Amino acid sequence: MVRREQDRHTFYAGKPQPSADSPGTFKTINPSTAEPVCTIHTSSPRAIDAAVQSAQSAFPSWSATPPVERARVLQRAVALLRQRNDELARVETLDTGKPFSETSAVDIVTGADVLEYFANLVAGGGLNGEAFRLRPSAMVYTTKEPLGVCAGIGAWNYPIQIALWKSAPCLAAGNCMVYKPSEYTPMHAQYLASIYREAGLPEGVFNVVYGAGEVGGQLTAHPAIAKVSFTGQVSTGKKVAGAAAGGMKYVTMELGGKSPVIVLPDADVDQAADGALLANFYSTGQVCTNGTRVFVPRHMKQNFEKAVLSKIQHVRAGDLFDAATNFGPLSSKPHYDKVVSYVRRGIEQDKATLLCGGVSQPSGLPSGLKNGYWIEPTVFTDCTDDMTIVKEEIFGPVMSILYYDAVDEAVRRANATELGLAAGVFGKDINECHRVISQLEAGITWINTWGESPAEMAVGGWKSSGVGVENGRRGLEAWVRNKSTLVEMGGEVPTVFSKL
């Protein structure tokens, strides 16, 4: 029996704020069973204003708090996150449908790592500016000032991790945040807000509003918001960025991808197949950096497909709290319908060869999971660049294998997309790997691995896959603005106008 979660209300001024003027409610659903877990109260325009005003009230004091003191508060939040790892992972599993073996080892762990990284960075002088002598009588110094009240709009696939990716540098830099989680996976937000408050974060520094696109639109358009950080699909991101630009707001956009994996002719077949499976089926393929276009040398076709078929047997669906389960359902009914439609398109219209999988549920599911949003891990082969399943982002467990004859051909075809989030190569000749990586048009790249994005590594997309970066030192720069000051030390104002 799954314990029902308490209702979620707008969170500001340090606590949940039940509101009689909420325009309605919606349910968050356990994707593995299709059963409701929690009721969410949509934030009204008045509640959104109140959350922003709470952040505005908190900003003067928080921004003036010395960085080392802000860091101490955030480090206490890190300790609470790690202490409650399994409790929070359970919430993420119920909300997203990801196996507990994944959420307990990755989602909260990596989010806490990012919060720790930025706390340490600002405590160690990461917000220091520069100073230099311009001429004997003048010097210049720069300072990095917080932006103000910022909006974070999260995604449904890595809810608490993405919330921490946004809030950690934002708060460390001295800003305040109003955060809107995805309407599909909102349960983490109040837990995170409560942990921040328990750690000593002043009320109003981190606030939460709930709802779908209209709430995100109201938040983005709010005149008191200085920056919008959004993670989600490309089409929505373009609308958010356009609206923010109209208000001259700062933006960070982490959007979608159709990322290529290039298996080089000298690659170890088993290692390359392992990498391709990791790039396509981790988190049930619901990862923006998924390597969904797998380019393989034509001479390797038989051995590569054999390796994929052998290894895919180890992708195991089942009870999400069973330690052996490493593959979950799709996150929601609308997304399930979308992914199924792409698989059918690949079979019926693109006429790709179905190597394994399809639209059926994985075999051997317990009876209590039959109503969930499950689909088999699916691999298409003999794909061509003009197929819909190759061109469009599916965001599900669907791999497309494409064959090539020359490496330069593979690079050209890999770059033939409007997206440029991630890319990777597998090969034994490390010099050739570096040569190929240098030619791929993507902001996040890997050699002989896939998917890891540590806190120290700045990540962001090229082309339509995004604007700006998250994490790393550059990730902190995205939450401050520069002030340059020229000091004339001679004591005299330069004479420009004089009496005739």
C-alpha cells in the first residue's frame, strides 16, 4: 500500500500557504500503477505575487549576507539532503516512475553535490572580482552583484536534481528564487523548501508555486523577476526565452537534444554497445542528453546488433523498489501516448527494422503494475537520416542505429540537426576520438563514456538546445551581474572644458 502524500500548496514566507482562491487542483500520479499519490493546489495570480513579494522582501538581507555565511546555511542543507537521501528518493520514485535503485544512488546524491560545490565556491572567493592599474593615476575594479529575484522552472525527469541545479548557484550568489516544478512531478518542491528552511535559510529566500504552463508564464512575465532559468522541451523554451527577453530578463535555457553517438571503426564492440544502452535506456530514455542516434561502421553491423540484443536482456522492468529493477515506466499518460506514437511511426511509416521492443509492456510485470505507463526498451536498425524517429526528439527508450562508411561522413550526418546538446564517441585511438569530438556541434561531449555531469563540469547546449550553462564556475557567473568601477586616484577631475 502506497502512503498518500499530503496536499501541496504555494510555499512562501517560510511555510506552505493554503489559499481559498486557488483556481483548481490536479493530481500527481504514480506512473508505475497509474494511481494518484498527491493533490496539488494550483497557485493563483495572487499567490504568485505573494511568493515574489516574499522573495523581494528577503533579498536585501540575503544579498548582503557575507558569502561564507550563506555557504554555511547551504552546507547544512547538504547535510540534511544526504541524511534523508532514501526518504527523498522514495518520493522521486513515486513521482517519476524511476527505480529506487536509481533515485537513491543518483538523483539526491548529485543534487546535493551541486549544492555543496557552489557553497564551497562562494566561500572560497568564487564571487571575487578583479582589480588592475589602468595608468599611474587610475585603477579599475569589478564586483559581481546578485541579480535579485529569479524564477526557476523545473523539468519532470530529474525533479529534485534540477531544482538544486537551479537553486544552488542562485542562492549561493545572493539571489532569491521562486521555483515552479513541473506539474507532472511536483512533490519534491515542498520537501526541498522545508529542508532549506530547516537549514537556516531566511524565509522568502526560496519559494514554490505550482501549476502548468500558465503559472510559468505568469512567473516569467512578472516585472519583479530578474532572471528565468528553464529546463524543458525546445518549443516551450523558445516561448519562455522570448517572453523573458521582452522584459530584458537574464535567461538560462537547458533544452532538448537529438544527440549522436559515433562508434569509431576501431572501437571495442562490447564497450560501444554498453555505451549505447546507457545512452538510451537509463531513466527509461527520459534524459535530455540521450544519445538516440547511434552511428556504427557498416562492417560492424552484425556484431554490434548481436551485442545489443545480448545486453538488452539486462534491462529489467519490475517493482520500482526491488533492487534488481533498473528500468521504469514512462512518466505520465500523455508522454506514454507520445512515445508509443513514435514507435508506431517508426514501424509503420518510417519502415525502420525493429530489432527488439515495440509498443507492448515488458514481460513479467507484476499484476499490480499492469495499468502503469510501461513500454519495452526499443531498438530500430537500418535507420536513415530522413526518418521521423531519427530527426525528432522522442524522449523515451527508443534507440536508432544508423550505419556509415567513413568517419567524416558520420560526423557530417551527426551535425545535420538544429539541436546540439550532447555527443559522444567510442574508440581505442584516443587521438582520433579527440579529433572527432572537436568536430561535433554540441555543448556536452564524452569520450568512451556517456551521461556523467559532475558539479564541476559546466554543461549547456548549442544551437536550439539552449542558452548559457549550468554548473561549474561558469554556472555561478550566470547568476550575477558585473559592475566595473574606475577610480581616479590623482584627486583631480580631468579638465575637458576650460575658459577661453
